[in-house]
Amino acid sequence: MLSVPGAIDRARSARRIDHDIETLAGSDYTLSSTAIRRYAYTDVYAHTLDYFRQQFQDLGFDVFEDPVGTLVARNRPRGVEVFGLGSHCDSNRNGGKYDGTMGVVTALEVCRLNRDLKSNLPLQVISFLEEEGSGFGHMLLGSRIMSQRVTEEELRQPIRAVDDARSFWEHSQAAGYHPECWRDSIQVLQDLVGWIEMHIEQGRVLQDTGTRIGLVHAIAGCIHADVTVHGRADHAGATPMDFRLDAGLVAAECMLELEQLVRAAGNGTVGTVGEMELEPGLINVVPGLARFSLDIRGVDQDTFTGVATSIAAFAEGAARRRGMTAKCSTRQAMPATLMEKKILEAMEGAVQMTGESFTRIASGAAHDTMCVADHVPAAMIFIPCKDGISHSPLEEASAMDAALAAEVILRAIHSLLT
Ligand code: GLV
Ligand code: MN
Ligand code: MN
């Protein structure tokens, strides 16, 4: 029997959430002394999973990992239907305490409330591996593996560690996991009747409108790609301007063109060149090779994919006009994803019960929920973050807002299951 959650002591929830967040910001849990930096298969990442494992075991949950290291905790035997919640606890390389981790901590708090209030909800928490791509340069890797949005060839070869270029496969095996069983990861989703991920907003809409809760109706789709321009490296002093094949100039033209294309496309489309390498990368040598990344996103699928097609064509043309070649290759593409109406309505009803402010909002950032939504009715809930800052040690979010989100999630799950 599920019992109706009664009054909830939000201040107590906030104290527990704050304690988890501050503990996980300690030196055992980050590779950097100035930021949170943790990614798959590092010691600090393993310590973080150990922390959550212990917390869930203390609640009497069964805790295990999927074949590559996504953490799962559930309070019912496998094969029994459960409601899913969670996020990720890896970070951007120069990350803060909240992106991802606050979502797993809030899920843990929902489980604590479930115990305290004797609500008896069947729950399963997931902390996805490698959401940020900080270890292997591919976002949402754990959830893409789980939802079978990767190929074995990608895991064995092209997906390589940023630090030492060894393959994901090799690293995963060296850490004691079983990448050869990656397809079994989907079993984690099999008993889920629904899914909610809590996350900081990563924008400033909630803060600037004084709204405490964002109910996410759609997540922007995304294309990540690399453009490589081949020119010719020459002496920067001895080579007159008319005799150069400067790959850096094609990259520069492409950066400006991308801005024009996304502005013209509108519909909330955004485009960014966030990585740029020039080779040989010396002050006195004309770049013979330029490689830069493309991050193009939007909630309107045709619009943002149209920009991606146009910039790839532009890069080839711009290189050709200067006597060079350019090639664009896609790292990953995620379609724009709509959230489940029924779950949004349940969360809306739950926030209304609390009397707190809320709004419907689109997520510009990608989330593991995009992959979960392939298989399970799914939605997300946002809380404000200071000045919209994320992927930075300056991230800040309020434990009281996370406590409110935990209450909303608990009440929403209760109403969906009864
Ligand atoms: C994930 O963190 C993203 O870049 O959207
Ligand atoms: Mn995140
Ligand atoms: Mn992030």
C-alpha cells in the first residue's frame, strides 16, 4: 500500500542535501583544487559512486552498476515495476558542485523522504556515467550506451580518452567493467514506469523571473561535429601572403559564418565553436591544419540540423576558395526531445500543492533524460542557479530549492502511481 505523503520538513531536506553537496565537493571527490573535475574511471569518480552506494545501502536499497559503470539503486527486486529518478555525478572539467550531482543528491533525498514518510513508493535511482564527456569527449555516453544509441565499433575505437587517447573499451576494462556486455545495460530501464530528472537550470530565466521551479517541456537537440581544414605549414616570416595555404583563416571564416547562420535561423537555435587547434601551433609558422568543433542546438529539429548542413557546406567552399580542403565529421547527434505530458501535469499538480511559483521551460542543455525518453515516459524539473552559471566552479544553487524539488517529485510520483 502506498500512503499519501504528509507534511514535509523542507528545512531538514535542505540540510541533508547541503551536507551531501558539500561532502562531494571535498578533495577526495575532485581532481582539481579550484573546480569540480571528475569523470569516468578516475579515483575521484569511484569515490563519488562509493558515497552514493553507501547512502542508498543505508536506506536498504539494492545497489549495482551496469556493465560500464552507471550506478543503479532500487528498493524493489528486479522485475518489479519502479519509478525512475536521477541524473549524473561526473562534472565538466572546470565544473561546479551542482551540475548533475544536485540531481542525484535530490533523488537520494526523495528516497530518504520515502522512508521518513513511510510512503512505500517503488523507486530506482540512476546516476549516469560520463554525461559531460569530460573523460571521453562524448556527452551522454552512459545513457547513450544504455539506450543503445552507440555502436560497438564506436566504443572499441573512435571514443577515446581525452587524457591519453586510449579507447573507452580499454579504460572500461582496466577499471574492472565489462564493455563487451554493454548491450545488457538497457535492462536497467526495463522496469521503469516513468522517469524524472532534477537539474539546475543552467540559464537565468528562473532566477530573473523569481520562479522557483521549471517544468521542462522539451530538451533541445544537438549536433556535435569536428571540422578539419588541411592547408600547408610555412615559415610565417619568409612566406608572402599570396603564397600561403593558411588553414587558420578558413577556421576564422567558419566561426563568423556560424554566427550568421544561427542568427538567421532563429527559433532559439544556437551555435558555438568551443574547441580550436592549429598545427603546428607555433607563433612563427603558418597553420597547416586547423581543427575546430561545432556545437549546434535547438528545439526545432529542422532548423538546427539545417544550420549544421549549411556550415559543413560553407567550410568546404571556404577551403576550396583558398585552395585547401575541409571535412566535417559528426561526433554525435541528438534529436530534440519532448517531455511526457502526464508526468509534467503530475509535477504541476504537486507544485501547486506547495503554493510555490513554477513555469514551463525548454532546456537548451542536453541531458541523459533525452536517452531515457526513448524507452520510458520521462520529464525534467529545474531549479534556479545563480546568474545562470554552470560548467564553472562559480555554479551556485539553493539546497532549499532542491528540497522543494524533492517534495514535488515525491508527490508527483505518488499521484502517478495511485
Ligand atoms: C551537457 O552538459 C551539455 O553540454 O548540454
Ligand atoms: Mn548536467
Ligand atoms: Mn553539464
